Amino acid sequence: MLFAWMGFLNPNDDTVPQSVQRQTSDFLAQPFIDIRYVGPLRDAEGRRAGMMMIFEIEDRAKAEAFVETSPYLTAGLYRDHQLYEYQSEV
């Protein structure tokens, strides 16, 4: 199943600790989950407002478990995040 996950950064919190950046590299490089796309979401002024990831995994429970291990999420950098099942139509 494909899932779309969006995390929205806390307002005015544009500094990410180096330790979180390193953990994020490991998080994204894991070999078990097929991450199709991941990248920043930018506001109208071009500032980073969050991120979106499309990934494939067997079911929603495993998708939720994966998301919960995100370094940004565990560090409290997101004010909100949402996980959706994604179905490509094109």
C-alpha cells in the first residue's frame, strides 16, 4: 500500500539540530520501506513549512509505526502531521 505523510513544522522553528539531521539520514536510508518521494513543503515566501513523503508498506499499522520513529517527530519539530493512504490514478 502507498501512504502519503505530511509533517508541518512549528512556526518560526527553522533550525534543525545536527543530531536530528544525522538521525534523519539514517531514517531515510533504512532498507525495509520503499520511500518513493520525500521533500520539503514551502510556503508562499519559499520558507520550509514542512515535508511530504510517499512510501510503500504492507498496511496502515506498519505505516503508523514507521512514522512514529521519525527523528523530526520525536524531537518535537512538527506542530502537526497527517498520514493518508495514497492511491495513484495517473
